[in-house]
Amino acid sequence: MKINANNLDSKELNEMINNSKAKTFEIINTLGQRYIASGSNDLNLEIKGIPGNALGAYLNGSKIEVFGNSSDALGDTMNDGEIIIHGNAGDTCGYAMRGGKIYVRGSVGYRCGIHMKAYMEKFPIIIVGGSAGSFLGEYQAGGIIIVLGLDNKEYDKGRIIGNFAATGMYGGKLFIRHNCENDYFPKSVDVAKATENDLEEIKEYLKEYCNIFNLDLDEILNSEFKVVTPNLSNKPKVNYIGN
């Protein structure tokens, strides 16, 4: 089903999607409409334009592909499914994400992957092709975040992530395709050069990402990666009243 979103507000557009018996949608002239496909589990959407905040919020299995940029709160608390962005994404991409995949060809704003978590068979993945803003992986509790630094002017200046990455991290892994020499990390995490076993863990995700965006997997893997993990030995002890 093809929908021209021109002159449709968020409520009107979402009602058209939710009230339709169609499962596949092509949405054109999107400009700021919020909550598209929120909570859906069996839809396939191609979006042309710039969708608004909370695209794919609470997503439960649908696939969304945006041929352009997206706004803030992309995949907010998504449980399953796939979101592909051919441009850039805004702040809080993958907030509290607990399953599924978010693949962004460009860069993301602040607090990407904040509160991301994994549980049983649910294992969230975020791959960012460009750079990431400050507080990347803040309070990350599970899953994998990968930042590649592709086509990034800051790459040659020594940074592809912002400040305060992995603040409060207590689970999961953060992979950064860079030497991170000019990046500061809190004492509560370990930062090490990724081993062959580490890269093998993310190879299938990167292969899928490269197939989508027509990139060279070998070229990406033939680079230095740093892997950031929580250092649980530095976890502060909590004294409860009465103990």
C-alpha cells in the first residue's frame, strides 16, 4: 500500500496504517510524523523522507527502512524487528532497546543505546556507520553496539565518539572501530583491543550490515577495533540499611 504523507499529521498517518489490512507500505513525503509503526509486529515499511520522533517505538517484529534521515528516539524500547536508516539518526537511538536490530548508515546523536538490555533470547544490536555523540552506551546492560567511523571527518582527527561513552555501563559490549587514544572512559569499564574471537562475535552482524549498504566487509574488519566491557570488579558496593 502506498501512502502519500504530505499534509497528513501523525495521528492521521498512523490511523491509515493501523486501520489497513495491508502488511507492506511505501510511505512517501514523510516530514516529522511521529510514532510511525509504533508497537507493530508484522509490517514491512519503506519510508521516503524524514519521519519524526519515536519511529518504531515498542517495535515488536516489523521491519522499517528509511531512505533518508530519522529523528530522535528511534526504536525507543523496541522488543524485536529491524530498523534500517540510510541517513543519520537523532538522539537516544535505541533507548531501552531489548531486542531486534538498528542499522544506521550515517551518524547518531547523543545517548545512543542508553539503557539497552538483553534478556534470554532477546539480544539487541545497534550498528552505526558514522560517529556517535556523547553518552554512547550510557547504562548499557546488554546487547552489542558497534561504531564504525565510516566517511567521518572526525576520524582523522582522532575521535569517532563523543564524551562520556559507557558511563554506568554494567552489561553488553561496545565495539569502536578506532584506536580510541583520545577518548576517555570511566574506571568502571575495561577497554581492550578486539581479538579475533571478539570480531568473530560481530562478523555476522557486520556482514548483514555491509550487504544492506553495499560496503566491503573485509575492509571494515581489517581495522583496529576497541571493545568496551564492564569491569564488575570496580562496581561500587551498596550498603543497605539494616545490614
